[in-house]
Amino acid sequence: MNNSEDFYIRLEEQLQNSSEWPTKYQFKFILKSNDSDISELESVFDDVKDVKISFRKSSNNKFTSVSLIAIMKSPSFVIEKYKLASKIKGIISL
């Protein structure tokens, strides 16, 4: 098993033990300020209702910080979203 799988397993356990599910969850990402990457990230959450998304560009406009808040069904659903987002080149999950 690789390090990222170990990370996701630990995260899922922590989420399971720290919240009642479903729960409101906040995702934070940093990615390059280009429309295609931002659109790709938004599409990861297309199947989630009532997602609140906010964007903030860096001072030099090269990067965008994206915060998403949504009601997530379970820890495994949160992990699934992180894994899908991680396919975007250069994205940083916070």
C-alpha cells in the first residue's frame, strides 16, 4: 500500500470518529488560476447538492484558493472527492 492510501485510511477513520454523518464538511484546495482546472474541480462536486463555493486569487493571480462547503453523506464520500480532486495536475488539498 502506498503512502497516499495510508493517509486516506487514517483520514477516513478520523472523520468517522469525529463527526455524526451526514455532516457539513469544508474542503480547501489551491490550484493554478486557469478556468479549465477550476471547472474540473467544480465538476468533482456536481453530484453534491447545495455546495457553497468561494474563490480567492493570490496577490499575483497565479493561484486560486477554493473553499467548498457541503453536506457529505459519509467519510468514504469525502475521501472519494479528495481522490477525484487529486487527479487535477498541481492541485494542493489542505
